[in-house]
Amino acid sequence: MNENGFNNFGGQEGRPNHFSGQNNQPNQPGTQQTPPYGYQPAPQPDMQQPNMDGQQGEAPKPPKKKRKFPKAFVSAVAGVVAGGLLTAFVIMPAAGGQAALPAQQLPTREEQTQEQGTGETPSLGGEAQSIQNVQNPAVEIAENISGSVVGITAYNKQLVSGQEPVEQALDAGTGFVISEAEGYILTNNHVVANGNLIKVTTPDGEEHIAEKVGGDATTDIAVIKVENLGIKAVPIGDSDSVKAGELAVAIGNIRGETFNNSVTVGHVSIAQQEISLDGNKMQMIQTDAAINAGNSGGPLVGENGEVIGVNTAKKYYSGIDANGNLLTSEGVGYAIPINKAVDTAQQLIENGSIPRAGIGITYSLISDVDAKLWDTPRGALVADVTTGGPADQAGLQQNDVIMEIDGVDLTTGADMPVLSQKEVGEKIAAKVWREGREYSVEFTLADMNNLG
């Protein structure tokens, strides 16, 4: 489970947020740490200031007596929100979490899917069919849309010396065709991000190898492509016009291909609900149509038979009772609005990726209770630092606490600002606490797509 209480069914880390690139092996919490290289100590009477020529002065030595974080501290603060309640969402691939086999030879270029982009922006979406049975429109919606919905499985293909290639299934989910002529398929990025081989299964059971056009972890949208697929595109609606109470039909491959093209019916609960998925604040459509493992990347269809969202997550539990028992949630699913998804898809088709600025960390917010317990300020507790990223280059380490960044005071309980919307190469300032002392640091934002 990550810092926001999200995980996937395979037990792997959830989608990387806009502060992270890859999950490197962190230092053990509680190990002794020294002031980081490149840090400028914040003005304090007993701390040496930078030299006048701008070179860094000698870094101050840490105090001899310091409070160490327990080994479980990083995970203990994860998911803590106001009021002491835990809230969790599950990102919905069906199969995952299997460890990769040791590779003796990397897959060849032909065996890997490539993120490339085409430089072109095709027209996306198909013709909508009018709904005749207004008393029970879900039946017609399922019949009209299901033929454009496909199963997706991401594999880790390994070449082992002296043996046939090994294909290990990593994640499975759903996708839907958005361009019949080009064979473009829209899905969630977390369904295909981990695989070097992607296979698509059509409703008639045929299996095809897909090319990965591009993926974006921040929006959790990816586009894959199958040449000459010959499947019509879904009609695309306008998610900005969706209202609470409208019919919502979710179509997908629950548990991979075990229950392909399963249909669940509900309503739009909230048309625009802000949630945080791995540090990314996203406006989502909330629905009580059941979204289960394997639904990820499938269409959420509105009452007029047009796709209004991309099924992505469900709320798994909403808190704990006085005895420490989890309070489960039912009927709370989330879909990425189709307007946002299509806009992202068009950029991916053109360019293969979308620049996302960040500093390269994963973090947990320290609650007021934990701050008092461990004698630390409130802020963002660094759980991991991406090797080679801006935070790593500035000397940030695990268990550092970011108190302020880009003008946002995190000691008030505020969350990290959304850095992914900033320009790559932009510089931002931060104040960091380490072992009783505060330091000033400057980060040069990097494209998280290029890290890891």
C-alpha cells in the first residue's frame, strides 16, 4: 500500500505519482543521516552560512542526540488522513504482483512494445446508436458497446538461454477501441505500464499482439494499437455534461478474461469528485456501478449510449472503528472523465508521452498525531528518492521531512503542490527538516518520464 492508501491487486506499488520516477531500494528507516550535499542551511545562529562567492559552506554536523524513526514509521503514516481515519482506493488491474524472472537476455526490439507516437491526431470515437428501449436502456447499451471492448494482458517476456521464451503475465484489464481505422485502444496506464509484451483479446476470442503507442502515469491513461483489428470505435460522449443520478453502465473483463465483457449497472453518484491517486489529485466520476478487478481501462457508458469515463478505481475501505477494524465501502467506484482521457490520448498518439515535471520522490504526509509522537514537524516524509532525479541530485534522503516547497507550507497539513503541471527545467525552492535542523534546497524539475 502506498502513502495514500492505494494499492493494486497484485501487491505491487501503486501507480507512481508526479513526484516519483522509480522505486529504488531505500535506506533503512532510522539509520543515521548527515546533512545532504548541496543543502544550504536555513539561517540559524549556530549554523555556518554560504560563502560570499556562492559556494556552499561546510555543512553543519547533525546533533549527537536525535530521534530515530522506527522501521515501520514510513508505512505507519501512510494513509492517515484528518480525524485519524484511513481511506483506501484500489486501482483495478486483475492480475499482478508476480516477480519478474531473471533475464539472461533482454527481449529484442521486435519483441518489445515501443512508445513512439505518430505525430498525427486522428478523429477518435464512433457513431452513437439511438436507444430504443428507454425503460431498460442498459440492455441496448451493453449490446451496442460490448463489441468494442477488449481484454488486455501485459506480460514480461524473457529470453532464457537454451529455452523457449517465457511469457509471464503481470497485469490484466480492459480497453476499448477509439479509432476503427487506426486500431487505437484506450486503457489505463497501470494495466500496461509494467509489460514489455501486450496482448489484446477481442470479444470473439481472437488474440493479437499490440503496440504501445504511449502512456501517462499522471492521468493513468495509455493508448495501444492493433493493426487491422476491424472493430468499430465506441461513441464518445461529453463528460462535462454528466449529472448525478444519470444511468451508468460499466463494461469490463472482471478478473482478467474469466468474466469477459461483464456488465454492471448503476448511476452517477457524483459527476466531479476530486480524489488523490498516488499523489495525483484527479477529478473523477463517482459511480455505484460495481467496478471490480479487471475492469480497469473499460468504458463507463452513460444513459445515451456514449462513453463518459474510463473505469479506474474503487473505494476499498473508508475508515476504522474504535476497535481498529476496517470499515469497508461498497458501491464507490471511480472513472476518469472521457474528455480528459481523450485529450490525453490525442497527445499520446501525437508524441508518445507527455512531459511531467517532478523532483523524483515518494512521500507520506505526517499527521499532527505522528508529528507530536516522533517530535518532528508536519510535512511530507520522504519515503523513497529516485536515483538521478532532482531530489537525489540535491541530496534529499529517506526520512527527510519537506516542510515547505514552491511556496506551499506543508506544516499546516497541506499536501504537496502539483508539480507535474510546471515546466521541466523550472527551479523551485524548499525547506527540509533533518534530525532537528532545517535546510534550504533548490530543485531543478526534471521530466519524470525520463527517470528510472
